[in-house]
Amino acid sequence: MMKTFLISIVLLIAVAANCKAQSQDTTLVIKFEKTVHDYGTIEQGSDGSFEFNFTNEGKTPLILNNVRSSCGCTVPSWTREPLHPGAGGSIKVVYNTASIGAFSKSVTVSSNAKNSDVVLMIKGNVVQKSNN
């Protein structure tokens, strides 16, 4: 009875690992132009948007499964349709510049590529708007 249980557990783990391996294409690579954007010093209330551009450098369609930010102050939007080999896309990140101070936030991009979890970073320093 115990032997059958252990064999079942081992088989279940093997099947789960196989399913995970099949969900990621080992020849598919998502290539970003850059993964860190430094806004530098920006004024409070200014435009906090930036687009991270990427390319499908694989031989099969690239699918972005999810794009999530580290906090609610950073809102991502992204290309949702599959991208054919050689095609490009973008992930637009909008940081809310209402709060004064330094910031460093991350956006994690999950896809079917072999480098499936890519972390994009935005950073900068928001200063009080001048009264000119």
C-alpha cells in the first residue's frame, strides 16, 4: 500500500514537471531593448509613462501570459495578441507621480519564452512642482 502511494506521488511529480516543460518553449526568447528605465528627477504630477519595447527572437509565437507590477502606483498595459517570430511589442508602464520622493518599482513579465519571467525596473525621484 505504501509502495503504491509513493509510486503514485513520484509519477504525479513527473507529470507535473513534464507539463511545466511543455508550457515553455526552450527555443523562444523575449528580448527587451532595455529592462531598467530611470526617470531621473521629475516633477510631481508629471507624466510617469514609459514603454519597454521587446522582440520575439524565437521560432514560434510569443505569448505574454501576465504582466504584474509590484504596487498599485504602477500600472502596466501590454500587447495581448501572440507575436510571430521577429515581431515586436511593448509594455507601457505608468507610474503615479503624485507622491514626492525616490521610487524604485518592478514589473514582472511572464510569457511562454524560455526566459519566462523577466523583471523590468523603473526608478526616479519625484520633486515638488515649482511655482513658476
